Amino acid sequence: MKHLFVAATALCCLMSATTASAANADTVRVIDNPAKVIITEDSLGSHVNIVGASGKSSAYTYSVKHGDDDVVKTKQDTDWNLNNPFAKGGTDRRSHWSLVCGGLYFGWGWYNGTSDNAPEIKDNLGHTKQFGILDIFGVRYSTLHGQAISLGVGFEASSYRIHNGMQFTKGDDGKMTAIGFPENSHKHSSEMSFVSIQFPLMIEQRAGNVKFFAGPLLKLSPWAKIENKYTIGDRDYNENIRKIHQRIFTCDLMGGVSWSGCGLYVRYQPQNLFKSGWGPEFKSISMGIIIGM
């Protein structure tokens, strides 16, 4: 019993001494404002190389040898930051999430009829214009290899014009059609306008200051109208027609390239703008300038 008490006392003293030694670890070296810290690991252990410490050109290296049972763990922080769409890309090469705002664009294009259900429209199609922003607010996940994927909420206003003295209108049955302007009129203008909320899902690849991007855009288009303008004599006429039976949900495809935040894009509209049987079937393709991408 006496021997057991002595052994227990000795063990407690040893544990206390070990704990005190760990709590009062010696400071190896203090380095203020290092220019660069490089941490490497190999079969011999971990090495901390501090370059240009305290404004000096000499380097200081500290190495720790690991035993067979040692486990070295590293922690990757997941950080969120607000990305300035008009600033050049940073030097952070870590995989991370970020908040994004940008992608202001404006473009011009063409649309073509794909059916004969409204030949008076199909034979007189003009051009299309669009203006919008891809991400009023969005999130992006970027990898350390330059890839990224983003999902956001944006806005777009688009218009489709008709030429050759024709104007969009609704027939007695409520369907979209086209008729000529009144006789003796001039200064003709006729277009369909759509206002949409869009949800772009973009896949990106960065190579230096150059970025390639592509992806689908789901569009919600609850607002649409026809606007016709013309002049007879000295009097101007302006006619607005609503409830034109547009599709509420459509999906476009977009791709492009940017350099230091400014670039070019191409956009394709594969779906018809109107509900089946209520308007002409046509597709459109457009291109333009994008800023802050």
C-alpha cells in the first residue's frame, strides 16, 4: 500500500511538471511585420520561412520535425466578401463564396418568324433591343483554379420592332396580329416591350484578366405591352395595348468574354414569347456590351 501511494504521488508530480512546462512555453522569436511567410511540409517536418522580417533582406527559417503519430491539420476559412463589379480581379486564389453585383449590359439583335400563323408579322420583322443587369444581387463560389459558378437576381427591358409601315395590334379574337398604319400618316413606330426579372446561372472561367462566362437565364415576364406611334397632319397619336398573352416564364442562353470587367456577349432566345395560339412564333439572337462582369 505504501509503494502504491508513493507511485501515485510521483505520477501526479510528473503530470504537474509537464503541464507547467507546456503552459510556460518559451518564445523562440518575435518577428514584427514580415514581408512574406511561407509554410511548407515534407518528410522531414514542417518549415516556416519568413522573408524580409522587420524590413531586413535576410530570411528566417523555423522547422519542426514530426513523429510517426503526429497529425498536421490545416484550416481553410470560408469567407464572404462584397465584390466590386468595376474593380480588377484580386489576388485571392482561395476557394471561397462571395456576394456579387454587376453585369450591366445593352445589346441589339434580330428575330425571325418560325411559323406561318401570323404571316403579316413574319414578313415585316425588324430588330430587337435589350438593356439590363445580370446580378442586382447574387452569390458566387470561386475555386482556386479560376473557375466559378454564380446565381443571381437581375432585371431586363427588351423591345421588338416591326417595319414596312406595319403596326402590332390585337385582333377581335385577342390574338396578336399586324395591320398597316392609317392612311396619310407618317413618323411610324411600333414595338412590343417586355419587362422581366431574370435569374442567371453563370459558369465562369478566368485566365488572368480575361473571363469566359456562359449559362442559362430563367426569365419572369409579368409586364408587356404594345406601343404604336404615328402622326397625322400636326397631331401625334400614341396607342398602348396591354394583356397581349405573353409567356410568363421563359429561358434564354447567354455567353461571352470580358477583360478587366468589360466585354462582349451573345444571347439566344429559343422559346416563343407568346402563349400557344395567341401570337407569332419566333426566335431571336442578340449581341452587345457588358460591363462589370
